[in-house]
Amino acid sequence: MSPETLPPAPEAGGPERPGTTSSGRPRVAALDVLRGFALCGILLANVKPIAHLGGTAPVTESAVAAQDGAWLGLLVDQRFFPIFSLLFGVGFSLLLDSAGHRVPRPRVALLRRLLVLLALGLTHMFLLWRGDILTVYAVVGLLVLLPSTWLPRRVVAGLAAVLIAAPPILGGNGVPLVPGLFLLGSALTRYGVVDRLEHSVRVPAVLGLAFAAGAVPALWLQVGTPVGGAAFNLWFALAGLLIAGVYVCALLLLLATPLRPALEKVFAPLGRMALTNYLSATVLVLVAARVVGGSPDGWSSATVLLITGGVLVPQWLVSTLWLRRYRQGPLEWLWRWATWARRPPLLRAP
């Protein structure tokens, strides 16, 4: 299971104030909502690949080409992982800033964090599902994201633009986009965009319209291009990035309306326990696959939606109840323990 100028955070183990993270930084509720929303879409895209057990990628082109699942290729496949990857870069840089106020060697703490994520990803990959994305995130974090913290933010922004544009032009999509999305999330945070995320309506409205205007022809070209060629990968990846942008902007706009409490209630618990929910979803999908039976290739869209709901509903219920008593999800807590090399509090303060 995403970077400055924030107030100093208290030492780990200090009291948790309402509306703050466990590190003492004011919590940006929109990030939790976006992360939970992205998690839902990723699960929807991954149900069939997980059920195959032998899949090596989180998204398959067969889902795009399948007539019954054509809407997945238009609205779901590769539309949500860009959001999750962007948020990983955001979260990494936010945590680095927090670490700079708390420990003398903040990058060492982030190094431990990425190494633990790598261990979790490899365990998930070899024991449950070869399409695990945590391993990719950890490796890219070690090779790209962590070294980028020594670079000026303008250089990070420039590298992000190049690394996002290059894969589609060269006929790639999916994992090759991760480094650029990580750096984009980091650059947005270092330029203070994340701090102003919930204080602007005009910017997401304008950006959302621009993304939508670009997504329409990209989708049209994706549908009209034979699956498997370099041209298809170009339009598939471009449409995915643009639609992901539309989703993000639409959610930010909705969070500025009376729908905000409902959106926070639905998506924030899932987003705050994203690591726990991502890993547990694999187990739940594998169990559901045995119950449903048959080849996943033959499952209808209704079956995929049913399985997705059958996983997300109990996850949402458990996450909501857990967070009433505890500060973080169980795996998030262990991950934080490894990051700071000291045990953080888990129970909420009275």
C-alpha cells in the first residue's frame, strides 16, 4: 500500500490530539477519502487477476477486450492505481517532513519503512498473489523516491513529468508509470499543494474539466485501437491517467459539498487502514473464488461486483469499528513501529 513546511510533530508516544495523525501532523481528511476510493477501484480491477492465482500483473488486457467487461477497461482498469501511486508519493514526503522534526537521521527511518514494505510485498507475492504491487512500490521507493529527497523540488517536478510521459509514448503502461507518479506526489507536497488541498474549489473544477476534455478522445482512440499494440497501450495509459485525474478532482469538489460527511464515512476508514485492507483483500477474494467456483474468465461483471462488495463491506465495518478504539490499523501500527524503531501507542487516548 503514498510529501513540507508543516509544524513540528511531537515525539512518538505523545498524546494524540483530535484531528491529527499519530505523528501529531494535522490530518488531511481528503487524502484518507482519496486513498479509500482508490482502494475500492483497485480491488474491483484485481478480483479476476487475484482469483487466477498465477497472475503477474494487477491489470490484464483481456479484461479490456472482453465484451461483458468492456466497462472495466473504460472506467476501472488502470484508472485507480495512478491515484494510489500518487498518494504514496504524497505520504512519503509528508512522513519525511515529520521525521525531520523527530529524529536526527530522517532518511534512515524512511529506509527502514521501505525495507519493511519490501518484506511485506515479497511475502504477499510468494504466498498469495504474484500481482502484488507493494514490492514494486518498495523497490521504486528505494531507487527513485528516497534518492529524490536530496534533489530540489523543481528537479523532482521535472523528472516526474518526464517519467510520466515516457512510458505511454514508448508503448508501456501500468508499473512503468509508478516512478513518475511517486515523484509527482512528492513534488505536489513539497510545493505546498497538499496543504491547500481542501481550501480550493476553482482549481479542481478547472483541472477536472481539462482532464475530462482530454479523456474523451483518449477513450475513443482506446476503443478504436486493436488490443495489444503499442498504440493501444498509449491510449490505454493516457486515458487511465486522465480519468484518474477526473476522479480525483470530482471527489475534491464533492468534499466541498454537503456530501462530505457521507464520503468521509464511506471511504476514510478504508483509506486509513489501506495496507491492512489491501493485504486482507487478497485472502478474502481467494476465499470468494472458491465459493463462487468456475473459471474467473467466465465470471460476469455482476459476479465481479458481487465479490468486490462482499470484500469491501466487511472491511469497511471492521475498519470503522477498529478505528473507534485504535489509532491505526494493525499492519499500519507495526509498519510505524518499524519506521521509528520504537513502539508507538495503539489505543486511542481517553
